Amino acid sequence: MKKHCMLKPLSTTLIQISHAPITSFTTRRRALSSSSSSSSSSFALKNVTKSNFESALNDLRGLVRDADFVAVDLEMTGVTSAPWRDSFDFDRYDIRYLKVKDSAEKFAVVQFGVCPFRWDSHKQSFLAHPHNFYIFPRQEIPGSNQSYEFLCQTASLDFLAKYQFDFNVCIREGVSYLSRSQEEEALERISSTFMDESSDSVYGLREDAEFPLIRMADVLFAERMKNTIREWHASLLSKGSSSSEIKQMSTDPNQRFQMVFFKTRPALALSGFTSRQLRVIKAVTKKHFKDLSYIRVAGEATSPQQLIVYTDSNDDKDLLMKEVKEGLRKEAEIKVKSAVGFRHVIDLLSSERKLIVGHNCFLDMAHIYSKFIGPLPLTVEDYVSSIQKYFPCIIDTKILLNANGVFQQRVNKSSTSLSRAFVSICPQIALGVKTSGLADRPCVEVEVQVDENRFLNWNSGAKHEAGYDAFMTGCIFAQACNHLGIDFTLHVLAGGLPKQTKLQNYINRLYLSWVSGDIIDLSTGKCTTDTSASSNLKSRYQEISFPSIVLLWGLPSKLKAREIKACIVKVFGPNSISSIYHLDESAVFIQFSKPEMVSKFLEIKETLSKNSDPISVLHPLSDILNADCTHAANYDVYQQICSSPISKKLFADQAEAVGIKHKTASSRAEGKKKGNQVFGKENEVRVFDKKVDDMMSSSYGYSETDRSADSFHLDEALASK
């Protein structure tokens, strides 16, 4: 499911899933065997679940090592956690990042496509190995406070179900994972726990206070256990005794005691007892048998094993406790390491430093960072510098499609979704057509290999399955490189594709927002606007100047943009308003023609909020500013609200939840100074075509043209970017 245009209000109904061990649902597609390639898909790819993950990972290590590039694609449970978190024209680039950050933190990745591509010089074609990983976050470390919860967007679930996503396979068989930061925290917690002497009682290593035998049943049970343990203890100490077993209790049809050895010491293994009975046994052992120790160690199954161990001296007893503690520590560390799961794939891609290829993949990379590396940085600048440490070379095929004239002619700008681009750029693969039609250049052949089987011809139709989408992404990139004149045979000798001069203008440049055309350069951290990217949309605004914007919320739901403008122009003049844009029914952006009008507007708001005299009541702005529920602030407050992890459906409720009402002129100046220090983009201006009259012609500031653009947003988000 894709991706980067945020979904509109019609698809923002959310279902929240808490505590992953509940196996009731997730997101997307086709019933299949969890072993090798999909039997129900007409496209050959390797489906990977927890049952075959280890073997698939071992194979993937060699494939990635030998690959020239690796294409990736993700399927998610949703895109936007609230309608106002959609991508708007009035969003500054740092706020676009905050909205992507919110999406990556709140929604789950349920399918991850990885497709290594290797150039075969003998066959003069690429060999692709598509892998389709089902992943699902579950609690894999017993006793830890690790838990997962995520949102599901109903439109996203419906979209995935449309393409036969198998939710049961994902939840029951999906590979779990830990991020790097989660693994480090778990190991640090283990280290701290076992260094703390108070933890000995938790693991049964330290004697607790004597368990009170209040119930008659406890007293009788304790007496029986004392006799049973004494019989076994006596058999150990009696010389010449060959007894190696203990008689079963007459009232117990099952064997609850078994003679074993622990670290060469004779011991009794206890089974079938309740937790209360075990506490009684522990108390009996402590009180009546000084050379016996009650311990709890990791068993072969998930539950720990309870033992009564014989020690021949106090020193031996201390040594036993040390050995048990060290064993428990190693067992806990092993469980953490085994819980890393799918993150091994991410570590592989990062360690091999391969060229990563995605399609409109900024949200993909944010999910990868959030799920498998650690919490996303607070600012886009910090994120850019951090992601480069793990993935130094990334290419967005959507950038390629829009930056090259021939591709622009071949692919309609409104049809650069992955599946449409694949058909246009690679018809020889998608449709079986002999030519690609790209400036008469010969098409690049791609052969698919799954395990030991190779496929050259197939029928497409598996789109929106992560493994197949990754394959399509890689094919588009291969054909684009071919069109750019890159010799695949020679590039290996030249140091690989990332060093090709013909690709330098595309590496590490990702669409921060495809609709607005904002491009972030991961190498420099700079953001630019590609005006050609969104030229298919009818832009509504002549120019956006962030210092000239006021954010107004808590408005009556039926208040229209033209009514807001009519109130303001009575005070500031007919040319004072450049544009008005509704975030949702409760909030609007008001852009003044001059930045100084923002301060004046906020001062009037402050005055009207404090006074209820007749003059204030009759003020032209009283209809929109004098209400107790109406609040105003400058643009930096919008950034502050977007940075909150809270996501209320209405923006007015969001602002209240964050604890923001309205800002005075002085607080505005302070916020502006802070905003300049953090972002340095206070004077950034972006140019659009002026469509203010259209915007004013309907409720919420949308014209019929605007609503068709919204349909484009939704189509782009769900239909593969």
C-alpha cells in the first residue's frame, strides 16, 4: 500500500490494536503456504514467514552480497492518524517530516519486500530474487515490559483486502522483530537486573521470608513434602545405596519428582505443582534441609524448571547460586538475541552498504528507521544525518521518472504510481511486449529466480504485494539506468552503480511530499521544491510566506472561507488576505499579504479575549475571535502542535489536548526566534498559481477542482504512491 500522499478525511476511521500477542488481525492479502514461493500468485516470489525465516535469511545474505542493488517496498496498516495530519500546501518542509514521523510511529509494517538484483554479464540481463516477508510485532521477551500497539486505517485495510492480503498468515506466522534501540535497552535491563542483589529473590536465588502455613491444606502438604524430600535426601547420604529414584506420592497418579543432575550435583526436578505449592516446597526446603537449595532455572520449554539441588558445603552452595545466576543471565540474553527477528534483514542491507532503491520511499525509510533502528529524531535535519549512517545510498525511482524528459513523455505525471509506471517503462516485462518504447533503446531483460527455479515469462497481477512491488521498483530502476546510458557490465569495474556520474543527480534525493514537490537531499539536508512534480494539480495559491500565516481554530463548523475573509477585510483592508485554507472543519490557515499583519491580528485577538465591553462586542472581528472556543496563533505553534504524539480527529481538539490556546504578540516573537534557531526557514517562500477565487467559492475553502485533487491524493496514497 502506498504511501506518501496523506489520506483525506473520508478514510481516517481508525481501529487501534494493542498488545500484539492478541492474534485477531492485521493487514492484507493472499492465502499461501509459508514455505517457498506463492502457489496462488502468478508471479514467482519467495514468501517468508517465521517457519522458514532462518533458511531464507541465510540464502538472502549471499544474494545481497552479490547484488548490484536491492529494491525494497513496504505494506502498512495506514498512513494518517487524523485528517489534519494529511499533507497540505501550507505545510513547511519540517512539518511535512513531522507528519511522516507521526505516520511511521503509529502504523505497523505488515509486509516487507526485498528484491536483490544482480547483473549477469554472460546473459546480458538482470537476475532478480524477490522476497516477500510477512512481519508482525509481538512480545518475544517473556517478563519484559515490551509491548506493541498500532493503528489501523479502515481504508488501508480495505485496500489490502482488495488485493487478497492474508491477515491470518501475517498475525500467526509473521516474523517478529526488535529495533536496535530495543535490543540495547533489553540487554542493559538484563545487565542491571542481574547486578542488583534484590533480583536474586525474583529468580529464586535468594531465600525469601518464611512462607506462612496458615491453611490446613498447606500444613498437610508441607508435611508430605518434608517426608518425601527427607526420603530422597536420606537415600543420597546413605552409603551403599543404589537408589536413583524416589517413590511416587501415594495420592499422586502422576510422577511429580524426577531424579536428575544439575551441574554434576544430584537434584530433584519438580513438575505439576501450583505456584502456591512451589512456595510451600521452597519454605520446607529452606527450613529443614540446610544442604539443599531450591532454585529456578531455564527449562527446555518456555516455562522455567524448578529444582531442589544437593550441595556438600557452603562454598559449593555459593558456587551453585553463582552458576545459576550466570545461566539465567545468558538465557535472558539469548532470548533477546533471538527476538531480533526480521531486523537481521535490515542489518544485512545496512552492513553491505548496497544501493537501496525505492519508489516514493521517504515514508518507507522512516518506517525502517522507526521499526528497526530506533525512535525517529525530532527534526528532519537530525533524521537526515542519522539515516545516512545506515543507508548511505538511496534512489527514489519517482525522482527518476520526473527528472528525465523522455520518462516524462512516456509516463503521464498523474500516473507515476508504481504499477502504472511499471507498465509504461517496462512493458516487455509487465505485458510481454518486445520493446520498451524509450527512445529506441533496447529493453533490459530481467530473469527471476526463486530458490533453485528460474522464470523468464510470467503474468503480472500481484501488485500491492510487497515482494512484487519491490521487483517492479527494481525493474523500473534498471530500465532507467539503461536509458541513461549506463553500461552494466562496466559499472562493476568502476566501483558500482552509486559511483556512476550519470546517477549522481538522483542519489539520496527523496520526495518529502510528492503532491507539493518537496524534495529532501539526504546528503546535504537541504529541501527544494520540484514545481514540475505537482504541475498536474491546479494549485490554488500565488505564494506561501510562512511568517505571514495565522492559524485559527475552534471556529463554528459551518463557517466558510469567504465569511472569514469578509470579517478580516473590514479591519485590514480588501487586499490584506492572500489566501485562506481549511485544515479541517475546525481550523484554517489565514495568509496575510504582509507579515506585520500577523502581529496586529494576534493583538486584536488578545484584546477581544479579555474584554466584553460593547465596543469589543461590536468589533468586526468579534464574530470569529470573541468566542471563548476560538483561538489564534502564529505558524510556529502549528509546528509545535504537529510535533505532539497525540492525534485527535479535529485540529481544535488536538490543540486543546496539547495544551495550546492562543499566543500573544510577545509569545509570537519568542516563538519566531526559536523557530529561526531550529529550522532557519522562517522566510521560505514557495510559488503557486493563484486560485483564491475558486477556493472561496465553496465550504471549507475547497472548489470542485480542489475536490478532484483530493481524489488524486487518495488514489496516489493507496494505489502505490
